[in-house]
Amino acid sequence: MPDLKSERLQFLRSAGALLVAVACVAGCVLPPEKSQPERSWTAPAEFDQPAGTDTGLVSRTAPLSNMPWQQYFTDSQLQALINKALQHNRDLRATAARVMQAQKAYGIQYAVGLPQINAGAGANRAGLTDNSAFFGIPAVNSGYQVGLSMVSWELDFWGRVQDLRDSAMQQFLSADANRRAATLSLIAQVAQTYIGLGRSDEQIELARAQVLNREESLRFTQRRVDTGAAAPVELTTAQLLLNQAKTTLVALQQGRAEQWQAMNLLVGGGMTSLSKITLSTQAWPEVPAGVPSDLLKSRPDIMAAEH
């Protein structure tokens, strides 16, 4: 009869060898290399433009994409608001903190692949008693000890540590790209709110002038009604037009107050007053009507998603 104990032992050995082989194969799996996806169609190298149109689109757009915001927004008051927002905005601070967190995580992951070495040193000094002194001469016993040992070091045979290190680096680059995207978004929001305040001020001035005109028209219509030159219905119409003008003025003032509060939140608070914003004197760089698709590669949000 076959030995059941030997068969069981042989089965266990075979199962153990199979598990070890499966574990080794799983450990040999390497991550795929980064590559650009293939496009199913090929875009034309140039824009299909009629003859005689402007072909210098790329040359005019590339410098504009690399232009610092200080050169684009030349208004000194707007520049001061943007600088204050970049320094005190709470959302931007949180984004910068996440960048520091990712940077430290990369530093920790980078240190994992280095050998862990411990070093220590010690010294002791003790005086001998009279009973144990050599020939009755007091003596001092000194001892020194120095140690150096390697605690652990993982041999990165399959590249696991390097992959984790690369992953931490990509997460750091993604966090930094998100910070730059948040910075650009904040600058754009401050500029849009600033332009909105200037537009609201101009509209309020026009609305106030409209109210004055309607009040003068109401007084003129009242005199005509009193002298019998106009019907009372004209006086009612003039009063309605005056009420409409006052309602428009109040709505514009309310919208201007909301924009003011939005600007105060963007810059981190502490805003007291602004000088008159004159949009007609603002000089903005010329932005072309169309831009090449290659500019998408420089967008921080797309770069963050790619990382």
C-alpha cells in the first residue's frame, strides 16, 4: 500500500513550490512605460485660411502665452490687488501647503531606497577606590566605544522602490501644477472683478444722470399739467419712468456692493477704498482670435492631469 504520509508531504511540497513560483512571477510584473496615445486621425499642420489672411498667428500667440501677468495688467492699482491676493488668499495658501506636503512625501520615499545606517559612540570614566588602587596609587579607568551598523537595505532588483519614488515625484509635480493653475485662476478672478467694478461705476454714473433727467422731466410735465397744456396721464407716465430709473440705480448699486465683497474675499480682506477705475484708459495686449492647439500643453491643469 502506498505511504499516505509520504504522499501528503509530497503534495505539500508541490503546493508550496507553486505558491513561491506564483509570488515570484507577481513580483516580476513591471509598470508600463509612459507613452503618448496614438491618434486615430492626423490634424493638418497649418490652419486652412483663405489667401491673404494673417498667417503669423503662432508667432504672435507664443510670446503672449509666456508673458508675465505684470506685463499684461499694467494698471498699478490692479497690480497691487493681484499681489495682495497672491499673498493673502486662503485657497492659494492651502494649495501651496499641499505642494509642500507632496514635496516632503517625495523626500521620505526617496530616503526609503537608501541604506539605513546607525552610528553610535560612547565614553565612560571612573575613578578607582583606595582599596583597588594599584600599589596604593589612585587611578582613573577610561573606556571608549564606537559602533557602526547597517540596519536595513532593500535591494531594488525589480524596480519597486524606484517606481514608488517616481510615483511620489509625479504627485509632487501634479500638486505644483495645480498650484500654478490656482494662481492663474486667482489672477483672472481679481482682474475680472476689477473690470466689473469699473463697469459698474460707469453704469451707476449713467443711471444717476438718467434719474436726474427723469426728475427734471417730471417737474416739466407737472408744470404743463398745471397750466392745462398736458393731460394728467402724461404726469403718471413721467412718474413711472422716474421710478424705473431709480430702481435701476438701486440694482446697479447692489451689484457693485456684491462685486466689492467678492474682491475683498479674493485679496484676503482689509480692503478700504479704491481710486476711480477708468476702463477707457486701460491698455490691453492684443489677443488673436484663434490659437494653436499646442498651447494646451502649457495649461497647468492639463499638465497636472497628465502627471
